[in-house]
Amino acid sequence: MADSNMQTRAALPMSQAVLVLGAGTMGCGIAEVAATAGHPVYLHDANPQAVVAGLERIASSLARGVARERMASDQAVAIRERVSAWDAGQTRVQVGMVIEVIVEKLEAKIDLLRAIEEQVCDDTILASNTSSLSISAIGAALRCPKRFAGMHFFNPATMLPLVEVVRGLATAPSVLETIEHTARAWGKSPVLCDASPGFIVNRVARPFYGEALRSLQEHATDPATLDAIMRESGGFRMGPCQLMDLIGHDVNLAVTQSVHQGFFGYARYRPSPVQQALVDAGWLGRKTGKGFFDYAVDALPEQPQSLPAYGSRPARIEFDAASAALAPIVEMLRAHGGVAVTPGAPTDLLRVDGHAVALTDGRSAAQRSVDAGEPVIVFDLMLDLRAATRVAIAAPGGATAEHLVRVAAMFQLLGKCVSLVDDIPGMLVARTVAMLVNEAFDAQQQAVAAPEDIDLAMRLGVNYPIGPVAWGERIGHGYVLRLLDHLARTCGAERYAASLLLRRKALEHARG
């Protein structure tokens, strides 16, 4: 294709048709989005019956929109009439954009796009909805890689606003601009990113699954308790086990394997034998009726483990007035009459009736106790200490029952359910959040995407309560760095190696 055809353009004109290759759930969703925006849409699948079923799926989706008063019935009819089956016998297809949405296999995508490339005009944009395969590799196999890019929607495409616009090494800037403007015209929120393995969301989100699977492998707690801690303490909409069951363990594992392979076996993205065992057993999650949890009609929901309500209250709290991590707890305790809150020695320990407790910094409670010269119970990070309804704590072997009761009673006084988990370094929320922040900084440093786009992608694509870049700012880069450095010394230097950009930010903040 000549460079003159790649001049700067705005969104795809509404008069130009869109061809969607693949009539599965995602393909039908994208077709509905494009038709709703006003484009004529062609739907194609290697299986003609899939197209018939796909058109019915679109009609049903539009009918639900009418029933929920999201659109008028005549509007739904008009949208449905804009979608039709593509006649595969055509020798030339007049469309402005082709979006491929077939199976996640590189060879299959290349073969299909090569064939369609010969049937469309020279200035037709070709895009793939791949979630993890290399855009550069697919583009290299085409006659004109300049007009090819990634346009990655999130499921369900009709509801979720995020679209990752992925540039391959050969993608023309004008093609990216047109896809970005088109996605915005379709009511989506596009983010531009490089064709790095996993793009933004599937790369940055890997620790959310990976650290949960590792903690389960280490028998830190059970899936129901882990999920409750991540939701009620970490502020996530869904726990990682619940989310993996929803995605499907086969799908989630395949993405992890793809990212792991794309980074040549880097330990941070290593797949988990815990998830592999579920896949081997056919326990894929909701779609098979069993995963981490049982989805049978008569199955009872698994309940998280919580310590009993002790009914006691601390009499005396001692703390270092300079400790930012302890300040919110102290403020909340001061609001409760009958608790004496007084400054103590300059240390990161809080003392509850003489018993030591501290926010996790990546060391285990056992290691923390050795370093302090006394038993120290550690508690997990909370997104918002005031709003959190649960907190996780871990105790060293030398902690007494009285020590445990006093610390648990303090958090219960603050309105928290308390879950006792096994003593693993970094606990659950803190270890996961630190890794998410670290991954976001690595992606920034490697120019995968801008920091604001990373945060937007993680909030819109996977519903995180706060973007990882902003989360790092909130809890402090120095805290994240200390946590990762402690984890690296204990659990593996490669997996928990801090991003150089994160390390630089922490040093800059430390210097003021």
C-alpha cells in the first residue's frame, strides 16, 4: 500500500462498512457495537451456522436492551438490520475496516488475514482482537503490514468501555489514529500501547492471578478467605479465585503461558502448577460447574475464615507519632473512648497493651520478630483503612494466644473481620499490590504505554479500584520498594526484582 494512502485520518466514516471475522460471543459483541454506532456490518465465520446463531445472539442482546429501556424498539430494529452475513464468495469486499476475532492461534489468524487482504481495498484497515499474540508477527506475514494493528476489546464488548489500540513495529501512525478515533466514536475509551506481550491489561494484571496462585501453593489460606481479603481489604471488585473461575482456567492459563513465552521464560510470569492441576482435572470454573468453587445448583457458598469476636478492647496503644502507616489506625482508635493512645518509641511497631504489631513490609512475621527481638504480629495492607471491612493478620511461632487476641480485638474494635493467615512474606494484598505497581512501572520504562493509559486500562479493563500507578503514589514508592526488596531476598530475586524506574522514583521521593 502506498504511503499516500496512509495519510492522517479521523474516525472511520459511518458510510463505510465493517467486516467482523468470527461469530462467537466477542465477534458478535463487536459487530453490535459497530452497528449501534451506525456502520453497515458484515459478520463472517468459517462455520455458516455460527453466523446464523450469531445474528440471533445480536437480536437477543438488542431485545434485552429494549426490555431494560436502554434503547427504543425501532432503534434496536435499525441496528439489527445493519448487520448481515458476509457472502464469502465475493471476490472484492467494499469495507473500511476488518476486525478479526477468531481462535487465539497465530497460524489461524495469519491464514485468515492473508486471505482477506486479497479481497479488500488497499486502504482497508485490518485489525486483530487478539489478547496476547504478537501484532508485529501477524503483520509481518501480511502483504502490507502498515495497515494492520491490534484492536483489543474486552468481554462483554457491548458493555466494557476499554479498547487497547496496539501498534506493531510496521503499523502506520495514521492507522492507529483512525482506530483510536473510531473506537472513541463507538463510545469506547481507547488506550494506545506497544505490541509487548500481553499489551497493557493482560501483562500488568498477571500478578493479581500469579500471587494468588502462589499463596495458595504456599497454603497461606483457602480460596474463599483469600478472595474475601482481596475484596474487603484490597478493594477489588472480585477476588482472584472468583475471577479466574469466571474467565475459565484454560483461558487464563493460556494467556499466562503466552506472556511467559513472550518474555522468554521470565520468572515473574511463570504459570502455576495449582492452575495447571485444575485444567488437567477439567475444573475450568463456572463453565464446567467447578473450579476453585463448586457451582452446582445445590452447592453452598464457601465462607471465609474469620477469628471469633473476642468482645474485649485494648486499654493502651503506643505508637511512633512519625509513622504514616500507623496514623490512620491511631486516629480511629482515638475516636473510641476508654483507649489510652500515647506516643511510644520511634519505631514502626504499634503496641497493643504491650504486644507488638506492624504493617507488613515484605518480611514474614517470623523474620520481623527476629529483627525486632520480640514476637511481632503483622497485618496486611488495606486500600482504605476506614472503609475496609476485613483485615488479614499473621503471627510468628512465638506469639502467645493473649498477643493474638489483643491484636485481633483492636481491629475488631475498628469494625474489621479478622482473618488469620499463614505466615508468608508480604501477605496477600500487599504482595499483590506491590507486584501490580512494579509491573506498571516496568511497562512505563519499556514504553509500552503512558502511565495515565496504564491506570485507565486497569480501571476500565479489569475494574481495579485504583490504577497501579496511582496506587504506588498513594502507599509510597519507598514502601513498595522495601516490600519488593524483602520479597526478593526471601522468595526469589528474579520474580520480585524491582523496576529500575520504581527504584529511581523511590530515591527521588526520599531526597524530597
